[in-house]
Amino acid sequence: MKSFAECPLILITLKRNVIYWDEEAMFTVAAVPKVQSAIAAEWYGYNFGILNMTEKKYVGSALLPFPKLVINDAVIEDRGSYRLRVRIREGWCDSDWVYLNVRKSK
């Protein structure tokens, strides 16, 4: 069983936390191992579950070793909270939630 002390420190930054319809949102990550490095990763949306990185909407995204989430041509439905989950030997570790606000027009 994993302990918080073993999980990497996961810091997510969002290029802009408010974007407009059809713009791109980009989340970047700095994951600093405390004890172990991540062996797997997945992006998770609060309203969406695990995101499928093979979808056209997420082209440009990456998992390990340098996680990045790109949401192309954002729409109102993309508004919400996102986080990165990384796996170490003992289990999954979650980042804090980062909120993306999508608006219709400037």
C-alpha cells in the first residue's frame, strides 16, 4: 500500500485558466519523485473520467516522461477540473485538481 510520502510531488500549471471557444488549453506538469519515479500516468477529468489520449481532441498531449494535456478546439463542455494520476509500485498518486474555464466569446 502506498503512503503519501512515497508519491511524487505533482505540480500542474495551466497556460491560461480561462480560454474561449475553439482555443487551445495546455496543462504542463512538473513531477518531482520523492522516493520513486512514476511508471505509468493517466489524465483524468472530473466530469469525464480517464481521458483517451488517442482522440483528436487531445492531439499534442503526452504521458511519461513529460506529462502534458492539450485540449484542442475547446468547447463549453470542456469546462471543469482535471488532474494527473501517476502510478508508482505501490499504487496510484493523484495531483491536485486544476480548473479550466471555457467561455463562448471574448
